[in-house]
Amino acid sequence: MSQVEALPLANGAPARRGTAALLVSPHREPLTGGGPDAVHVELIVIRSVTRDGRVRAYEEMWPGGRPVRVATTAWKISSLVDASVLDPDHAVAIARAHTYPGHRQVRPWASLAEARAALRPARTPAP
């Protein structure tokens, strides 16, 4: 069995170190109502790329997080959505503030639409 070392962004654009992306993963939890099409969407910051522009490592939004290699998590990734139009620092602040009620643990969004709406204030103005 071959191991996935890096993944491309869903739109085919080359990934750049330091930019944001949305990691989409399946979320199948029958106890919480997550059906077969349910997903989790998390903001990540790209930390390492291959020469051809695929994501090799990324940082999750856990405070003090360190880079995670795609090779160790590729099995849970449905897609990586380009979010390079976001200011990474502002987007990280928004994602880290999105926590479970009464906790500090960062909570993923339940859909791409929900993530995009929450991250809209972090969009950089078009030139």
C-alpha cells in the first residue's frame, strides 16, 4: 500500500507556505446526527509544500499547534479547499475563537458554507 505524502488543493492552484486552507473531512457520528454526508471543516495554515505545489504539512488551530504531516492524516481528508483570499492571522483568530460552549477546544464547522460565512471578515480586499 502506498502512502500519500502530499495532497493538492481542490481548485488545482499551487499551495503556498503560510496561506490558509479549509480541510474537509467526513464526520460520521450517528449519536450526534451526523449522517453519511456530514462533514467537518477546519481552518489550517499551510506550513510545508512540495515543489509542484501540493500540501505536505499544515498547522491546526490548537493553540501552540505544530505542523502535522499529510502522510499521517491523509486517510481522514476529503479535500483541501484553497482559502488564500483570507488574511491568515485574522482567519486564525476567528477559527480559534470558534470553540465548543464552555470549553477552549476549537470546534470545526459543519459545512463549507458555515465556514465561509464565519471567515468572511478575514477576506483581504481585492486589488
